[in-house]
Amino acid sequence: MAYRLTQKKKSILVAIHVLSVASWIGGTLAMLLLAFYLKTGANAEQLLYTMGSMEVIDENLLKYPALLSLLTGILLSVWTQWGLTKHYWVIIKFSLTLLTILIGIFFLSKWTAGIGEMIESMGFGSLENKEFQSTWLSIVTTSSFNLLCLAFMTFITYLKPFGKVKKNKK
């Protein structure tokens, strides 16, 4: 028989999961708001300060909470009755969690660093640069997508739609 969590251990793991998801959502929202604020900067120092804040948020409110959400989600799936592949809502949450983490690793972090480098080299004039504007729009669009994914995952956690995965009988 597979390992199952006691109610107390499950409650602790759920609390850790919820806190990590809340941090991840808060960090994503903060990054999105700071990206909008970045476009209204009055001078190079303000742009650099905003980028510094975005990097701190990326490192502390996105990366680690996202990974902790993934880990606790997997543990809750395999150590409870839900399973990792028994219900569509769990599969969807797992897939979207991986997708948003990979988007953050392979795109958002690089775009944020790239904008920071542009600001350091071009100063306030970077706001007029076409590459800056294109990268900024990519950050806003992708961050919005990630925020929608996180909100959708929160809703399906409580609604548990789509039913069980049907097993093929041979």
C-alpha cells in the first residue's frame, strides 16, 4: 500500500502549499505592476531602482515559491487520494505549474535581465529603444498569462472540474 499522509501532516503540507502559491501569485502581480511602473519612469535612477526591485522579487517571490508549490503539489498528489494522474484537474495544475515555471526560467528572467542591461547602458533613453519596448511588452504579456494560469489553477483546486481520467480496460 502506498504512503498516505495523516490529517495533521496533510494540513501542514496544504498550508505550506497555499503559502507558496500565495507568494508566487503576489510576486507575479508585483512584477507585472513594476513592469507598468517602469514605463512611467522619470529618470535613469528610477528605472534602475525599479529593475532592482524586479530582480529581488524574481529571485525571492517567484523562483523559490514556484518550486516549493511544484514540490508540495506533487507530494500532496501522490500522498493523498487525488493521485498525480487520476483526475484531470490535477494533471492540468501540474502541467500549468511546469509551463509557468519554464516560462519564467527560459524567458521572463532573461527578458528582465536584458532590460536591466539596456537601462544600465542607455539610461533613460532606453525607454525609446524598440528592443526595450518589444521586450517590455513580452514581459507584460507573459506575466499576465502566468497570472491568469495561477488564478485558473486556484479555481480548479476548489472546484475540481473535469472528472476522473478514464482507464482503458483491455
